[in-house]
Amino acid sequence: MKMGDMIDIKSNQYIKGLNTFSPCQKCQIQGCRDPNHSLGNYYYPLKAPQGAIHLNKSPRIDYDAHDLPMCTDEGCKEALANILAASTAEERKCREKVHSLKGESILLELPGFSRIRSVPHDLMHLLFKNIIPNRMDLWSGSYKGLDEGSRDYKLPANVWSIVVQKLPRLH
Ligand SMILES: [Zn+2]
């Protein structure tokens, strides 16, 4: 088993990176972009909003969180074969974007190594340095300039002070 943060996994697995059309190593969810920021980040909603921009105008796909299309080692091999079969550098680049892959990992030379099963997500970076701080920013109304939209999830300051009092001291 090979564990690493996303930068490490990106380099040793030859994946395109985090903010790509289909960045997940485990499932095949595809991203879309905000039509008002067509060169901005990809987002990965289960149901893309109307007007969302999809790579190469690919069709909108609605996902079931309990039944996502999962990646397989065979699917990765087929994607790499598709990339290598590109007749021009531009076409290859386009295919790399679609599959979010850049090449074959040398780790596949190891007996029993699976691109899908042998490289788990690193919980420290994924959860504690990414998702939890982002959630706290979202719930406090300070996440990348986003407002609550049509929902009501922002925690008032008095609730935050109680939450902070209940958190364990890390020092
Ligand atoms: Zn996934």
C-alpha cells in the first residue's frame, strides 16, 4: 500500500491533479464549471445546476451518491490506451483532460499493485487540512465569498463561541 497526500499521489500516479474534470482516483464523477466563471474551479455536484459548463460540452450526468460509477484498473488501462492512441499532441492533451491521467505509474510494475486499491486517501490532508477547515469557513460565512444561497446553515456567532469552547485544546 502506498499512502501520500494529493501532491504525492498526483506525481506517482500520473494523474492530472485536484482541480480537473474527473479528479477522483476511486470514482468517475465528472466536474462542471460555473457559467459565470468558465475558467474557474471545477465543482462536482451530484446534480449539475442548469447552465453549468461541462468539458467539451459533454452531457450532464446526474449521480447517485450511493451508486457512483467506480474506477477500475481495467478502466485506467483503457483510458491510457485511449490517450496513447491520440494522433496529435493536441488530441492527446484533450484526452488526458477527459481521463485526468497523464501516463502509467511505474508502481504498476510491483506485483499486486492496484492503482485503485493500493493508494488510499491521506486522511490528515484530506479531512483535517482541507474538508474540516473549509466546512468551518462555510458554516461561519467566510468561505470564498459564498453566501448561504437558498439554505440556512450559517452558524451565528454565539453558537460558534460555544463550539470553540467545546473543542479540545491542541496545545
Ligand atoms: Zn470519487
